[in-house]
Amino acid sequence: MASLRVTLIPVLKDNYAYLLEDEQTGMVGVVDPGEADPVAAKLEAKGGRLDWILNTHHHGDHVGGNHELAKRYGASIVGPAAESARIPDLDRGVAEGDHVMVGAARGSVLDVPGHTAGHIAFWFEDAGVLFCGDTLFALGCGRLLEGTPEQMWSSLRKLRALPDTTRIYCGHEYTQSNARFALTVDGANPVLQAYAEDVDDARESGAPTIPAQLGREKLANPFLRADKPDLQAAIGMAGADPVAVFAEIRGRKDRF
């Protein structure tokens, strides 16, 4: 079984890029390098190798380091085929059903539109890790900048179907503010209450809240619970279409 080591790299204001190292082959990838310098510094400390750049979507805070890193290290850039015209220096466009290999580590591409029209995620099943960009956050989800509530709810349900043990590596350190919002719509949820306390403790000590555990997200993240009767009742939408419930919660978050 492939062994994939993941290292968080803080970039820009609150983004995370992720360094992937396949321990079997020594191959190295990076997910969503929003800027080059912090990634290059980490790479140089580890031997100065970069084989792959994996982009989840076209936004500048996720692809801003593409050109410089590819030029410096000779890395190939992989990203969503549907956004190929909007991603600098893309070498290979991929979509659901395709796979990427970081050495011996095999990642499946999932189409998860909503935040952007062509957003993808990378699911490394053997390692139990998901790189989901700005689709799913710890205790949150991305804004609907290009997609519809129907699309985003479908994307979130797709990610929700992955194993509970999945470690979620998302695009931003938004968890503390997401927790504060989540408590306004699902404040009686004991799993959420405990999670929010853990998040506050982590941030107070300067620790990241990522990776998140999908099993806990399924119980606490309101955006994954739009079809749950207790949450629907809590926001006054008992029995409503889950898409409408999701859209209501997303709208409240946009105004929060």
C-alpha cells in the first residue's frame, strides 16, 4: 500500500497548500500552491524536488504559485479540464473518472462543482486523504460563486459518502469562524458544541484545525446535514427539500 505523507504549508492570509511525498518512490507533489515562496522554502528543506502540481480550481489563491514552481522545478501541472483556460500553464486537464499518480499513490478525481463550475477534488483512497479545495471546509463549505445550490449540495453529498475516517485537507483555515456560524443554526447539536470548543483550543494555541475528520463533519457540519430532520426543524424548515435547506443555510452564512 502506498504511503503518502502530507505536510501543511500556510500561504497568503489563510490558505493552505499541501506537500505530498510518496515514501515508496520519493516523488513529490503540491496541492493548490497559492504562492510560490513558502512552498519553495519547504521543498528546499526537503531536497528540492517537485514532480506534480495539483490544482482543485482556478482561483488565484490556489494557482498563484503554479508558473514559478513549474519553471523552477520542472513540475507538471494537473487541474480541472473544465477550467483549463483559466489555470496558468496547465499540462493535463482531468475530470471525474481520471486518476493522478504521485509516485505509487493513486488519487481519484471527483467533480465537485458549486464554488466554481469546474471544481474538482483529489481522493487518495489508500491513504484516506481528500484534497477538496474550497468545496468542503471544516464546519463549512465554499461560497457559490459560479454554481447553483443544487450543484453544491450534490457535490457535498458525494464527499459525504466517503469513509468516516477520511482526513479532509481543504483550502483555508476558516474553521473557527465556521464554527461560530454553525452554532447559530445548529446550536443544540452536542457534537458541534464539542467540536467548536476543540477548534477554539487549537486556534488559541496557534495549531491548525486541518486535517478535519469526515466522520465528525458528517455529524457537525450544517452544510452536510441539510437533509437531517433535526437541523431542518432547528431552522424552521421541517420536511423541506434538502436543496432548499442547504440554500437557506448558505444564504445565512453569506450574510453572517
